[in-house]
Amino acid sequence: MRSSNARTLFEKVWADHIVRPETTDTPAILYIDLHLIHEVTTPQAFTLLRSQGLKLRRPDLTLGTMDHSTPTTPVGSLQDIAVVAEGAAQQVAQMEANCREFGLELHGFDSLHRGIVHVIGPELGATQPGKTIVCGDSHTSTHGAFGALAFGIGTTEVGHVMATQCLLQRKPKTLQIEVRGNLARGVTAKDVILAIIGQIGVDGGTGHVIEYRGNTISAMDMDQRMTVCNMSIEAGARAGMIAPDDTTFEFLHGRPRAPQGADWERALERWRCLPSDSDAQFDKTVTVDASALQPMVTFGTNPGMVVGVNEPVPNRSDAGFRKALEYMQIPAGKPLTESAVDVVFVGSCTNSRLSDLQQAADVLRGRHVAKGVRMLVVPGSQQIKADAEAIGLDEVFRAAGAEWRESGCSMCLGMNGDTVAPGHLSVSTSNRNFEGRQGKGARTVLASPMTAAASAIVGRVADPRPFL
């Protein structure tokens, strides 16, 4: 029988941060533990502060980097940025000026920890279990992999958090996704989350916070868990969360912003109480058999239009479906393995961590990118870049004919000089395949790092398993 006090992970974190409960007429006021900022969604917020004569409420709980519009070529000056991305130099200069004026920590071009905002938070140990974390970016859900309640906010809300360290929020419902079974060789966390979105649809999580559970999830390392939570927003969810455990604690131990000494022991005691109670109730439950999965690829213009890499593209008659296939220039009834590839991108906040790069390198080692295919490999942070170079991954990529770049969002969103040409087909490890996401007229197939690397070798969308 369910205890009246039983609570889910989300309900525990939510309750711990309520400044004022919601009513029928008003949302709750939620305290925010960590505000991550970058150069794209903050200029208006800083302008708002100036116009109101306000300071930042908690600059010590605000962490800045530059990622979205920064080039992934070496940068020595603002002129270098202006050459590759029009307008980006001004955006970067403004971010630096804003952080100086308001006394904020910024990981700029001189920092080893500059990188994608959802990569450096965990890397620094700033992302911790039980925290509330927001950022002006929808893939803030990534941080839920640590048992944090993390979600994206709008530009106006960025200003609110800067001024008050609080946010107005309605309490979401809870959805548990139970993922069970061992993953087959060549099947990764990216394939799991693509399969989940394919099963529940791009609006399957709307109005909910997802908690991913089951032995498949608990067996994943933190990089894999971040990949899963990263794409929660693509299923319409407010956030995704995974209960913290020893894997979480081992990842965080010793990182610069993680608690140290006696504070670490006190934090552990608190964090171990966060997992959902055994008799906690969720508003909705979905079950996924992970043992039956194969490498997944998208064929349409949203992440829910997904099939196994060797399966034929479905054939439906509704107008939206036909429009998506027409844009993608992909025929129904045939597998994507018949589709020629122009560009392969390994990177983004979904799949730019060291283990992602290692998976791509394992497929590429001793092989070469097909003639006519351009492949970019973009690490999520400068620290990951250094770690990858220390074990020779950059040499594997270069020897295979791929480009090895500086950290940044790169081709995930095509606003920094890295774009896919109109009509070209990209196999991308990023999270969105919307029309024009990687550049005007660009066609995007979402896939895992291994599938992306195999596709680069073959020159068509390819199953990675024969290369393992």
C-alpha cells in the first residue's frame, strides 16, 4: 500500500525549493540553485538589469561560458570570430563586457573549461543531485542525469533569475519511463532515447517531468545518462531526471565545484535520500524493452520520426508526414541505408563527451571517410579536447580524414559558421532535425556517434555493427 508520505525524486527536489506554494491563481515561486548562462540568451536580460538599476541577486550561483555562436576554429581575436560568423564577434564582446560589469565567472576563450554550457556544468562539478538548475537553453534537461531538476527558460525568465534567484513555475506531473534489458553490441544511450521518443511521440512528455528508471538506466555511466536526459525536451517534457547513485557520486568526487571534505560527506548523506520512495506514485508510466533495440536513425523533421537503421521508412498519408519526407527527399518503404551522406557531425551537448568521441574513433580507427563526405568532430569542452588529444583520438580522426575542431555547439544549430549546405544530407549526433536546423535547406538524420562514424566511412547512412 502506498504511504501518504511517499514521494518521487522530482517531488522531493520540488518541495525543497518552494519559496511560496502555487495556488489556483498563481504559480509557485521556486528557488534556483544554479543559473548557467551563455552569450545568446543573456544580452536582453543584462539590459533589463541595467534599465531597472538592479544587480545580480547571487552572482556566485551563476556560471557563464560561450558556446552557441563561437567558432570551432582557433580564435586569437574578435576579428577571427567576425570572419567565420557575422554578428558573433559583437555577441561575444558583449558577453565579456556584461560578465565584467556584473562580476560573473565567465569561461571565455582563455579558459580550459570553455565549452558547451551543458558539458562544463557537470565537468566542473557544479551540477549536483537535488539542485534546481536553469539556463536559457532547452537542453538544460541534460543536468537531470544527476538527479537535479533542470530545465530551459526564456530570455525574460533569465532576467528574473538574475534579479531574484527565483522563478515562477506551475508544478508539472510525473512520468516514469521504465527501461529494462541489456543493450546489444552497437546500441547506445542515443539509440535508447531516440527509441523512447519514437514510442511516446514528440508530445508524449508534455506537462510532465520524466524519471528514467530500470536496470538499463542504472547500468549506464554518467555520459550515457546525460545523453538520455538531454533529449527529454524532444519528447515535450519539462525535464528528465535519473536518481543519483554511486555512479553519480564517483563522477562528481574531486571535481572543482563539488563539495569537499566534511561537506562532501554531508552532501552524500543528503543525496542518498533523493531517489523516489519505493511506493511513490507517478501520474503516468511507460515501459521500454531495451534488449530489442537496434541502432536508430531519424528519417523526418522531428526526433520522433525514427526507425531502426535497417528498417524501411514508414509510409503514411497524412499531410505533415508527407511534407517531412518531401523536405528530407527520402522515399517511404526503403531503409535510410540507401541514402547518400554529404556531412557527418559528431558533437553537440548530446554526444560530445570523451566516451562519445571514443566510440566514433573506435569505428574510424584504421579506416577512412568516404570520398566526398565532410566529417567534423567537435569536443564539448576544451578539457575534453585536451583529454582526447592525450589518448590520441585527434590523430585517429585526422588520419581518417575528419576535421578535429575547437569546442562549441558547432553544427548542432548552424549559427557559428559551421553549417550544412542547402539540400545536403547530414548524419548528426545532435538533438534536433528540424527543417533548417543545421543551415537553410539542410537535411538532418539524428544518430549515435558510432552510426555517424560508420556513415562517414560508407558514404551512406550505415549500421555501425559490422565495424565493431
